[in-house]
Amino acid sequence: MATISACAVGSRAATTWLAPRAISRYGLVRTILGCVAITVAILVSLSLLRNVYVWFPLRFLLCAGTSTLFIAT
């Protein structure tokens, strides 16, 4: 189980560079709204899709959206 949590922490750390760039490019409100939209769309997709191989990129994008949302707020 240690490798799974280490991988999760690594993917979250890999997406932290996104927040400052997105905020400076699109503004704070647009970044927050975009991250909320991405997070909701991915959560709906995860509940509908049953393919494990599709889940991995979706989980990475979910991590990018929630990390950016966390940093922006």
C-alpha cells in the first residue's frame, strides 16, 4: 500500500505548477470555475466508466483540478 500512497502524493505534487500559471493567465474566478467544472465532469465520468485503464488518466486530471482548486482558494 505504500507505493499507492506515494504515487498519489507524487501525482499531486506534479500538478502544483499548474495553479499559478492558470491564475495569472485566466484570472482567479475563471480558474476556480474551470477547476470546479473539470472536477465535476471527471467525477461523473469515473462513476460511468468501468475501464481501469481509463481511470488512471482521469484520476491524474482530477488531481490536477482539485490541487489547482485547493491552491486557488
